[in-house]
Amino acid sequence: MKTIRNISSLAILLLIFGLNSYAQKAVMEISKDSIIIGDQVKMQLMIPAESPDMVAFPSFQDTIVESVFVLNESKSQFDEEKKLVSKTYTLSAFESGIYTISPQEVQYFQAEDTLTFISDPLALKVLPAVVVDTLPVDTVYAEKSGVVIMGRGAFAEEIEQQIPDSIKKSLPADSLNMLKEQLKQSMSSQFAGQVFRSSGLRAEKDIQQIVDAPKNQLFIVNDKNIREEMRIPGAFDTVFVQEFDTVIPSQALYTVYDIKDIHDDVYKTKFNFKELMYYIWQFLKKNWWWLLAVVVIALAAIYYFLFYKKGKPVFQPKEKVIEPAHVIAFRELERIRNEKLWLKNQVKEYYTELTDTFRRYLENRFDLSAMEKTSAEILDDLNTTKYLDDELVLKIRVVLERADFVKFARSMPLPDENEHSLKVVYEIVERSKLVEVSEEEKEENDKQSNN
């Protein structure tokens, strides 16, 4: 019976190690292990893979753990040289405390198989919105030389992660405890080899003490024994050393600060902008619905009293100011007169600008499509419409024909003829311009016509 039990335990142990080899390790790193309330921190997940399309990272709706918010998730990044696929998450928290980010699963799709990569947990410490430098700080130094090693907490967390829930539920309590003890012995053996390679320590009693010690217990060892041990308190600021570092006497190990009572002066810090934004955000998050209602009611009231009640449109189109046709024409004619292109041997350009100005005036003043018509067609329209009297039509005929001779027959009019052409256009605009009559003048004209 005992032999059968041993064989059964061995089979279960092999099954667990098989599952463990199938569930590969994902690397989960954090840019810093402590932040002030409202600060941000980067968390990165990565696994070895041949392509980012074969990897499915976890996605979070709002929080990764309670009170730790996921602000942003990057796209998957691929390091072709190292064959690593990674994803970065931006985290933040608004309540102080120490939060444990649970192991995360990353799926790797390979052919018809799906591999599951599981990361180790991480701890994130969120400090109150106070300046750490204003608190009493004390630095702890090494008294003896040796290698830094941290306690292992009897590998309790690692063992719990190694045994699937299905195995925990199916095994009796005695078998489960025996399985945990076997795993602990295996991990202790691996750890002992690591300690020996780093420091030369072989003493089983000392190594077992380190294995059973809490994870915040710091040991300084040499090749003979434990030379110094201390427990890093929960209220620490910075750890200056890493595990398996070699330290010497008077080397800084970590700094601690006192957690004082909430009524102490240490919490009477100056109110800063970061705290203000935090309180505003919390207020908006809790009261957004009635704040939105107030804004909607205020906008409705403004619309009613300023627009609806007075019958005004909400958006008043801006009226386009159109200059009278004769104002535009006079401005262009004045420019042409000042340039005197005919004196610069630019006679063709002079007559082109002069006739174009006259054509645009006809379009703006009488709505004639003069720009697309020949001189003969323009004269026919003027004779038909009677917009200009016969004397003016005869004068403009001379100017248009003279311009056509210049543009198409390369004729060279005399200087007096050039000036005369400009005067003719001036005269036509002056005599045919639209004269606006004021309301008072209209009333006066009506009275005279009635009398």
C-alpha cells in the first residue's frame, strides 16, 4: 500500500512538472516599484516569440487590480534581434497602499498548439501625496562585508503557483501537503546551489534559515555563515542593493522613514496642483451626471432668452459686403492710369487691362456676360439693351476696335489716343453708375411727384 502511494505521488509530481514546462514563464517588469498618488508607471509584459501576430496579451477594461487603473495599452512590439514580443501598459493609482499585481497570462499560438506563458506577481507601492524628503529619513548601512541574500518565505507563493487548482481540489489534504513538501525540497536544493555559486556558503542550517525567512528579510553571508541579518520595514523609501550583490561595511543598504499619526504635522503639507487635480477628478467622477444636467439646463436657458424668445437665429450668418460696380471700376482705372503701361512699351498689356476692367464693370453693373464675348457681341448687346445711350456706345466702339487692332494687328496708337481711351472708359462708368438714393431723398421725391 505504501509503495502504491509513493508511485501515485511520483506520478502527480511528474504531471505537475510537465504542466509547469508547458506553462512557460512570461517576464513582467515595472519601471519603478513605488509612486506618489496620481503618478504614472510603465508595466511591460514580454515573451519569446517569432512574430507579434502569434501572441495574445491580456487586455484590461479599467483596472488591473482594485484601485490600480490601466490608463493606456501600447501595441505589441517585436524585437527581431532578440525574438521578443512585448506590450507596455501605463498604470496609475489614487489611493495609497501596497498593491500586488497578480500573475498575468500571455497566449502563444504555435501551429495547432497554444502555449500559456505566466508571469510572476509584482508589487506596487503607492505613497500618500506628501513629499518624502520632508519626512524623517534614516539610512541603514552594512556593518559587515559579504553577499546580500533575501529570504524566500518557504517558497509558499511559488509552490501555490506551481500546483494547478484542479490538482488542489482532487488530492486529499495529506497528499497535497506531501506534494508541497516535495516541491519545497526541490526548490530549496536549487536555491542552495545558487547561494553556493554566489557566496560559497554550504551550511545547510544557515541556508534553511534563509529559505524559511520572510521575503523582506535581508541577510549578509560569506562562505562560512550568516554574518548579519535585518528586516526591511514596510515604510522604506529606497533599496540601494540587489540580491547577490557584494557589500562592504558602511555601504548603504536602504532608507526608511517614519509613518506618523494622521494628526501629526507631517501631513500638514502645502496644497499643490497635483492634489487639486486629484480632488477635482474624484468630484467629477462621482457627480458627473448632475453636473451635466446643470450644463444642459444653463445652455437651454441661454438659448431661450437670447435667441428663441427674441426670434433670432442661433447662428447669424455674416452679411457679405459687396462693393458697387463703379467703385471697383474707378479703383482699377486709377491703378491703370498711374502705371502708364503705354509709356513702357507695354501697349498690348495696357489695352488688355483697360478692356477687361470695362467688361467686368458691365458684368457687375448690368449683369452682362461680357468677359466671354467678343467686342462685336458686346456692342450688339449694348445696342439692344439700351443700358448706354448711343453717344456712349459710339465712343466705346472706338476704344474696343482700337484695342482689338493693338492686340491682334500689333497696331501702335498715338499717346493721345491711349489717354483718350482711358478717359472714355472713365466717362462711361461715371455716367452709367448706379446712384443710391437715401430714404429722405426718396420721401422728398415722392412729395414732389404727388404735388
